[in-house]
Amino acid sequence: MTNVVRRPTPADPAPHLANSADVPSSVMRTQPPELGPDAVAVVEGRSFMVSDAAGDVPVGTIGGLVHDDTRLLNQWELTLGGAPLLILSSGLVDDDSAAFFLTNSDLPQVPTNSVGVRRQRFVSDAMRERIELECFANEVPSVQLRLRVGTDFADLFEIKQRVRDRSASIVREHSADGSRLCFSYRNAEFTAITEILVSPPADRIEENDLVWDLRLEPGLRWEAELAVALPRRPTELASLHRRFGRGFDLVGEDPTHSWQADCPDQELDSDLLDRVLHKSKMDLVALRIEQRIGGETIVLPAAGLPWFLTVFGRDSLVTAYQSLSLGPRLARGALRSLANYQGSRVDDFRDEEPGKILHEVRSGELTRTGEKPHNPYYGTSDATQLWLILLSEYWRWTLDDDFVRRCRDNVHAALRWIDHYGDLDQDGYVEYATRSPQGLGNHCWRDSADGIAYSDGTIPVLPIATCEIQGYTYDAKLRVAELADGPLRDPELAERLRADAHQLRERFNRDFWLDGRGGYYAVGLDGDKRPIDSMTSNMGQLLWSGIVPPDRARVVAGQLLAPHMFSGWGIRTTSTTDRCYNPIGYHSGTVWPHDNSLIAYGLARYGFREEANRVILGMLAAADFSAHRLPEAFAGYDRSYGRKPVPYPTACTPQAWASAAPALFVRTLLGLEARNGEVRLDPHLPADLGRIRLSRLQAFGKCWDLEAIGNQGHVRLTTG
């Protein structure tokens, strides 16, 4: 159980509690089995279906059809003649569709490989599946095709642990003609329905099995289609619409891909960079969420597949920042959506406070019935600053004064949160300590239970002020000062924020700098204001924020690119010289692409272009081993350890801020900035990457073409 602390006051100092999010051993669960490395996941909006390589979902696994944080199917297994089908080939057709090519095993009167089976599946307004059989053998008098169906209506939070038994409350019904099988469940105000429509109808329904008795003849083709409805919320737009045709045909216009159409066209000499950036764009399309807020249609990134297809604060904001050079729509959407959820009251169960930007939104049964605090949950102490940073960056790329002025109240509320609720003991630092009995122990990006630790692995006492949060705060105040001088027209606010930022920079560089091991920044201060002395990649994000003096920036850059931090693929989250280092620890030694993208940008900001390029080239090389997609994280083993990166076992893929990292890599390589109505280039391209051309890049309501090679580049307005 997570520790809970009382709100400290100057007369009531914060209690010093261990930062533990551990679950008591009495309620620890064994994770259900995965579906193997060839598992296939199709996704559209907030719905996804995860199956094995045959298209099946065996009961008891983490697979199934999940919609709106509720699992509608936990079993979906196809057999022919009572035997599983053999896999010939399978995989995604697009992010929302997949195909499975199968054949029969050896059966009485049906030799092996004599029946071809194709399953096609896509997710849109429903999960739709077509099953096709073609016989290549002599006549088969009778063979049974059976689809075994099951549901447990598990909440998303349960799927990877233990699912409560709801069977006594699940109502099952089916039509007499075999065309419909339906399951329903209710708990107080929460309801869930799984309705399966079958065409042609099954010959019979046995328990939860759809059964067809087939007579197969040489050359005979037989097919059936099934659909499981996925209802949308009133604020959600209609999903991408497909139908079974020659492939997975789009029906009508394709509004959900309009963001991709806004992206600049790319012409890159490097085939590797071209493929990685193209995959990045495709994944961001797959992870988008579309909503209507106040009459405006917005699009923003969900955090990742499969477990994080929802609005996140930190992840959505960083993703939108990374991808601004691909167009401003994601940034505007993230800002609008998160402002709509901005905290308005003190609610300890949800870690909510006025002005605070949320951590995560969920809508499953456990949240809807009040067992989980995720409606929404606010356990993050950096999303508020990141919201301000993104607002500033959006304005720099668009000069959208009206939008900034519409956000004026949100800006002031966020600043109040930083100075009042964020600074628990009024020492000038933003620190965190959860109050929710179900809250996260760490409210920074390293939010696992051991994500923040001393170099010897000891867990610090609360509250904790991590270094990168102070950097975000510094950057946010300077950026809002710029907005105050500009569209907000508040010079007094600008002056105060610049003074605050200056004082924070002086104080931070006094308290967080450690002279040992050649000099570095502590990852944080604990509840006793002692430095937490592990050496981490967080100090690289300080370069992104600009809080580091130039003389120390050179030291930090040297540490980050030294062998104990840089694996050859990327910068590790924790130095190999620390006892807490673990190459497969979630935040204690792995390599995170989003982290590396911010660090590379920060290195370039301070003039360390060669060092930034080393990071970027390492990341691109890593992507070449994973179908040109960077995963959420991979193991921190040195590049000499094996010929390719070692995967992190449960990494999300795609994961939004990993998918958006290549866009920020390209921006860093180009030295691409948008300021005061001008698009500027300061390229430093490695010879291996050759020339980069981007056309129709959006900035200030115009389109721009740019080209760079080596240290040379030029920009012009798009013509025609």
C-alpha cells in the first residue's frame, strides 16, 4: 500500500516517509501469460484487440478485446475438426487491421494442409472479423468449425494481475437462429455489453461456442463474418470506417488521418532515417484520440499500446512537444484537452489540487465505482509545468495570440499550483508526496516504485524534489514571462517570473550539484533535503530546460557520453557505476528514446552537436532492429554485449513519446526553430545521413520548404 502524507505547513513539516508504492505480499499477483513475441495487436482510438499469431485469444492470458478500459472478450479461439489451426503467416496490415493465414493439422479424412483458412480482422465502430475457408482436398463429408468465445469484463487494471470473478453477474443470451450471442454485466451504474453478430448464423450455439457443420468440396470457398460493437462516448468522433473488400477498404473520407496529411513531406538521403521517421508518423496516427470540446474538434496522442490508450498528462504533452515540427494540431489538442481537466479542488484520493494538470484518465469499472482514483488521477508533479512549456512552444510555432489569451486563466492557475501546492514546504522547490492510498509513489517521469533511489539502491523518504522537475519549472517560468510580454500583456507578471527563474537557477545549482565522481547533478533532494546521489539521465534533461551554467554543461555532457552512461544505443537512465543500476530495471538502467530525444536537444542547445549526433545515430541504429520503430524502452546492456539492442520485456510498442522521438531528433539535427515569424535552420548533419529535405512544414499559418546537408541549409516559403 502506498504511503500517505499530510499536507505540510511551515509549522507542520512534512513527515519523512519511505517512498514506497509496493503492494503488500498478501495481494501480490502472478502476471497472466503473454501471447508470445509474435502477438498481434490491432488498435483504433481507445479500442484494441491483442491475439496470438493464429488470431486466437486463449483464456487466462493478457489478450483480448478491450474497449473503454473494459475487456469485452477474453477468449476467441478458432478450431477445425476440434484441433487448433497451423500458422502459415500473420501480422498487421495497418495499425487497425490484421490478417492471419492458416491451415489445418492432420485430421480424420482431412490431410494436413488441405484446407486454407484466412482470418481478416479490423477495429473501427466494431471489432469485425471475416473467416474464410477454401478446400484443396477431396470431398470432406463433414467437419466442424468452432469459435469458442468468452468474456470476463475485466477492468484494464486487473488484466495484468488477477481478474475478479464476475461470472455470477454476467447474463448470457443468444438468438435461436445462431445469429447473435450476447453477454451483459452490471455493477451499480456501471454496465458493459458484449454483443456478437454472426453472418451467416452458426448452425448452433453450444454454451459459448459458435459452431458450423461444414461440408467441404474441392475448390469450395466458405466465409462468415462476425462483429462486436464498440460504442463511442458522445464527445468522441466516429472512428475510421472500414469494410471487407479486396483488402480493408476505407469507406468515405478519412478524417482521422488528417493530422498525417498535415505533416511535411520528407525526402531524405538516408533510407534508415526515412523509414524511422515514416514509422513515427504512422504510429502517431494509430495512437491519436479525437474529441469534441466546446464545438472544436481536437486530436491528441494517447500514451501507448496496449495498456495506455487514454489521455495522459506528461506523455501526451511531451509527445506533442516532440512532434511540433510535424504540425501544431497535436499540441493544440493536448493543451485543450488537458486544460479541460485542470484540477479545481483538493481531493486527496485523486491527488488533485487547484491548477494541477492530470496524470491519467481511466473509465473502467474500478474507476467508475470509486475503487480507483483515475477519473482523473492527478499524481504527477511535472505535467503542470510541461503544459506551460507546450503552450509556449505552440505559440512560438503559430503566433496564435488568441489561443494563448483563451488559456489565460489556466496559465494563472498552473502558476499558482507551482508556487503553492507544488512547493510543499515553501523552500522554492517543487516536490511531491502522494496522499492517495492508491497513488503513485513517484510523481516524476521515473514513476515506478524504485524509479528514484540513492546510488546504493536505498529508497528515499518523502517528499522528494527531483532535479528535472526544477528544470521544467525554471523553463516554464521563463516561457510564461515571454507570453506575458507578448499576448498576455502583463509586464509585471513577466518581471516577477524572470526574477523567480533567476533565483531558482541560483538555488538549484547550489543545492543539487555534487562534486564527487567528476561532478554531476543529484537526481533529487529527499524529505530531509539531502541529495539523492544516484547518477541518472535526468541531468541530461536539465540541458533541455536550460538551467545548467555553461561550465557545468560541459561536465554533464562528458558524463552522459561516458561509457558508464552511454550504452552505444543511447543514454541509460542510471549509471553502471551505481549499485542500484539494473540494465532491465524499468527506470534504473534501461534506455528510453523519449529521454534521449530531450537530452540530444539539450546537448545541441549548449553547442555539443557532435555529442547530440552520437545519441541520435545510436537511437537510429537501435530502431533498425525493431522494424524502424523505437519501443518505450530497451535494456541498458552495452552495444558490445550483442549485435542488437536487448528488448525490455513489457515495453509498450508503439508508445507515443518513443514514436515521436524521431521527429525531435530530426529537428535537433537541423537546428530547426520557429521564432518571431521566422523559420530558422542551424544544421549539423552527420555525413552518414546525407541531405534532408522537408516541404510544406507548417509554421505561423504558412508552409515552408527546407533543405540541409552538413552545416549548410536554407528555408523558403512553399510556392504553388
